[in-house]
Amino acid sequence: MASALLSISATICFAAQPSSPNAPHVVVITIDGFPARALQDPRLPMPTLRALAASGAVASGMQPINPTVTWPNHTAILTGVNASQHHVIANGLIILPADGSAPEIEPWTDKDKLVHAETLYEAADRKGLTTGQVDWVAIYGANGVRWQFGEKPDVNGEIPQELIADHIATREQIEQFGEKSTPAWRDEIWTDAAVDIIEKHQPNLTLVHLLETDSLQHQYGPLTPAAYAAYAYADQCVARVVDAVRSAGIRDQTTFFILSDHGFATYTHTISPNVALVQQGLLHLEGGKYKGSVWVKAEGGAASLYILDPKLRVKLVPKLKAYFSNVPGIAHVYTNREALALGLPDESDTEQAPQLYLAAAADFAFGDDTTGDLVRTNPPRGQHGYLNSLSDMQALFIASGAAIRPGVTLGSIPNLQVAPTIAKILGIQLPAAKQAPLNQILRVDPDGQ
């Protein structure tokens, strides 16, 4: 199967125009939360993934950016810059209500409002290349995406209509896509959409995000039987996308990047920092819900503390830093200035930046509760969001196909090198991305090096 899937021509024109029969195609598939360390297990039931790795390039691990959360890292993969520049630090836009109620995360935010950096699909569009996306994130309302089936699909969109016409899904199923379905079913339909886009439209850049692996690892933990079942199912989805490339007749021009956005860790203790804010009188009940000028928004292994009133920051930042530094399970508390070294944005640049950034210790994670114990024990579950230096957070990197030299083994690489590498294959420019492309994995270096 591996040789049939991956028999790729050794010659490719990297900067070919879309009208050329040798125009480059890149397919990026992210398997959400897949830990790099899982690839080392010989019992891993992922033959397609192993075939792609064997005939291409594989890294021992890919370091995500901070926060090690889905949306910030998918954005880094497409822009080549970290959160200090693209300003995405949660799975959507963090909304701090003016009435002092709890922060909310709004995922359905237009890309131009959420992402403050140029993406691969925008650069590709400027060059006249086309993009298709399936369940990608931080991409709503984006310019430069020609075909799409989103996380929240528009039933009247071109690709949903094609799936309905082909009797793959009903109108009602797509209208209720995120409400009356299961993670496995959604991954199946997302894969159907990717196959449809590739076979019927052949974009130069195809972005596919598979999510069931994340859902099951949150509930049961990484490297558990449930997680391995999700890994195996993701492999079948990847195989279907690879087969679609062959069916579309573009195998010899296609390069695959199989990635994950972050790894996963197991935790058995939950810290609820807002409970402490209630105890200190910084949050109070009003009209049946808590309100205040200080809130913490949890993101798994990290949490962002916001002091909404700038006048209170001088007093409260050192006070709350000292307090939370002594809470069991909190490994470190960073001021905004200190967090810049982690790649977080400056509070003078964006309201998304927190005044304090709390990092959990191993076996601990943060929650948003305002009642109950400050620290409580829970059954083993899975979480990410921990500092990107943690080995469990390291992500998957496999590249294979037309532009990739076979048999290349890399050490650890930063995910900020992915976008420059894809840009080089497609012959486009991302000036803000400062990391070098992974020239060592490319069959042909268009600069002659």
C-alpha cells in the first residue's frame, strides 16, 4: 500500500502557475492533539501515517507555540509567526464584557478581526493559486479561500450543496452539524468534504483539520484505548484524502504535510483560580451571576488573568502574582512583560493579552469554576495548553510526496518553519515569517542551494 500511495515523481516545478499541468499542490492535514511520542509506539494502528513517514520526512517532534492550544497553533502553522504577532491566544476571540461578567470565547469571529498576520491562503490567492479548507480554524470570512466546508458549515455553500447532491449528507444534518452528531461522524463528513474538494476542484492548497482525536483525549486521556481508537480512525481519514489525490490525477504534483497542533498530557487535579478571586472579594454575585474587574480564563495547562480596570493593575498585578505563585499545582506566574519571552502578545498591542499568565505543573490543569474548592481531584483526563517546552506537548510532523526527499529524519523542529516551507513549495512569499524553510527535506531547492 505504501509504495502505491507514495510513488512520487522526483522532479517538480516549485513555482509553477495554476494553469500549468505541473502546478504544485499541497495538502495539509492536522490531526488535533496527536502527541509526537505516540509515533514511537510500534502498536500504533496507523499504517497510512507510517507509510507517509517512511517515504518522506519525519521529525522526532514539532514544538508548538504558546499557548499550546488549537487555534493559536493552527494560525502559527499558516502564518509562520507566533501569538505575539498574530494575537490568537484562545480558540476564538476572548470577549471581556463591559458589565464585568465572565469572559467568553467567540469562535465565529472574522479572520481579519481575529488574526493579525498574513496567511498562506492569502499569499496564495495573491499569486493566483486556489485554496480549499475543511474544518480549519480562525478562518471565518477569510479572503482567498475558494472552496470550504467549515467547522460550522453553511448549508447553502458550494461544498455542502455538493455533498447533499451526492447523498453524502442531508440538509438537516448539515444544518444541525455541531448539535446532533458525534465527533467520529463529523470527522467522516469533513473527510467526505475534503475528498469532494480535491476530486472536483483540485486546489493548490488544501487545509483539513480532524478533531475526534482531541475530543476523546480530553475525555479519556492520551495514549489510552479510546485515544488509540481515535488515532486509528484518523489514519483511515488520511488514507481517504491520499486516495482522493490519486483519483484527481494530481498525485505527482502533490505534497502532504501531516501535522498536529499540540500534544496532550494527563491530569488528575483541577485548579479554579476564579474561586480565589471570589474569596478575595474581586468577584461578587450580582443578579445571579458573578461580576468583577478581575477574571481568569482557563486554557487547560495555562490560564490568562485579566484586570479590566487599568487603574487597578499597578496594585493587583504584584499582589495576585504573589498569591497564585504559592497555590499548589501552579508552576509559575508570569507578568505580561515576562510572558513576552514565551511568545505571548504585549498588552499594549492587544486586549487579548493577559496581565498575568499562569502555568500549571504536571498533573494539574485550570478550570473556569467560580464555586467549589480552589484545587480539587478528578478522574484522569487529558489536557493541553501547558508550556511548549513540556515534552508531552510536542506535536506531529510528517511531510511526504512530490516536493519531499524520502528517508529524511529530523530532530525537533518549531512549527513556525511549516509555513515558510509550504510557501517555498508553492512559490509564494510570507515576509513576516522569519524562520527558515526546511530546505533539508526538499527534493529541489529553487534557489539552487
